[in-house]
Amino acid sequence: MGNPSELVLFPSSGCNLNCKHCSYLCRSSPKQNVSLRKLKEVVGEAISSGIKLVVLVGREPLLEFERTKEILEFLKDKDVKVGMVTNGTLVSKHIDELKNYKFDYIDVSLDGPEKEHDINRGVGNFQRAREGIKLLANDCDYGKFFLSSTLMSYNYMALEKMIKEFSGYGVENFTFGTYIYTGENPEEWKLDGSHLLEFIEILKGVSVRGQLLIDVHAHVQHLWDFLIENGVILEEDIKFDRNHNCYYKIPGTNIFLKNSKYTTNLSHSVIITADGYYLPDYKLIASRDYKKKAIGNVDNMSYGEYLDQIRK
């Protein structure tokens, strides 16, 4: 097994929103944030050991921006790609400083037009996110800029309207991740196979310059199997990337379906939480019990020691 190539890093676990759908339950208080000195030490060791991409996530990486900015400064002279996932509402506050950094991609979360987005994320947050998206589309140096929506039973019919609006602002790529029900978010927002089939038909009538990607998370593997059973996916035409994710392109469209059933987080990704825990699987992000299931903590385990553990 080769060394992981992707580091998913939580500069902090705070967020300025309280989204109803949120599945990030690996939460800690700001007082529990690992020191930036230790975090940079581990990130530097990880890059030396083969990490090619560092992704800054949150829950919202722009909330405690001084921590995020210090990490971005540290990464500036490193031979590594940088991505960021944000809800977009704080972009306008930090846009002048964000211009100082080159991102290989920026992923802004948006769950539909104003009504549908604000049902989930709170009144006024669509307007704030839209302002941030426009600024990023025009002012930042990025390799790939895309909007990422959570695909839910209540919003999937409205996403075509969102795509058309934001295509007009220069957004070319859109990703749709299937809803993850944790037991603490609305059960009625779960998708079923008929929702997904209808959404795919909607996307076939949408024209964008980039790609439309539906990420069927392994948490809801039955939906991927449903698409195979209904002939939407032909198993013989499934492709695999270097991280063993499945991809299927719907013929005659720019719609891609992705699934991570065969992906082992250990082999290609490292997740480090804001309080310093190494998580061996993406599913643990949706667990309040993540500390007990972590492989170790950066305060008492170097990155090299982490690699030794995952090889075992």
C-alpha cells in the first residue's frame, strides 16, 4: 500500500451556520483546537511523505480565519495543491486576503435557490453565499471552482433553477452529494431511488460548460445499486480512479456518477480533525464517537507513526 496522497484538514470545527442537514458530528470547542505549531509540523511531515493535496474544510474554515490563514501561509512555498470547502457566507469579509493565495479548487456549498437553501441554512444565507460566489468567480486565483449541493428529497426539484442562475455568474461545474442521515438531522429529507432517477432526468436537460457530478456516498450504497438495477449504470462501463472511486459517465451527457464503495480511506486520504485526531474513515466525520475510533492524535503521534499504524 502506497502512502496517502490527500490530507483533509479541519483548521477548526466551528461554524457560523447551524444547517439542519449537517452530518459533521466530529465537533470540538475552540479551546480544544490543536496548536498551529503542532499542526504545521504534522502537515509538513505529511507533505514530505507523499501528500499531494491539502483540503481545508470546517465545518467552516473562514470562521476562525487567522488559523486558516496561517496554514495557507505555511502551504504557500510547499509543493502541494490546496483546496477549500466553504459555505460562502464569510467570503466577502475575507476576499482581499483570499486573493493572496492560489487555490487549486474552491468548493462552495449551496443547496438550491434562495427558498430551498435558506430552509436548511437559515434566512439570509443564500444572499450572503451568492455574494461570496460572485466574488470568488471574479477575483480569486483558482484552478477549479464549483458549487456543491446536498441532494435531498425536499430540494432536488429546485436545483435546475440554481444551476441556471449560477452558470450566469461564471460557475461551470456542479457537484451533488447524496444526503447522509445521522439520526440527528431530518429523516424526511432522505432520498430514495425514484428521487435520484428523476433528478438525473432533470440534469439531462441542463446545459453547463463543465461537468455535473452526482456523488452517491457509500453511506447510501443502496442508491448506487438501485441505479445499476434500473439500467442507469452499466457495470461493464464503470471506471476506477487511482483512489478506487467508481465513476460512470452517462452516455451523451456531461453527467458523471461517483461512488466510493471500494475506497479505503487509509490508502489515499488522511483526515485530521480540529482537535488533532487522525480518522481512518470518512464515515467517522458523521460520528460523535470519533475520538474512540481515531487511530491517534497529533499531540502524541507523528505522521510517520500514523503511517506505521495504518500499514498494520
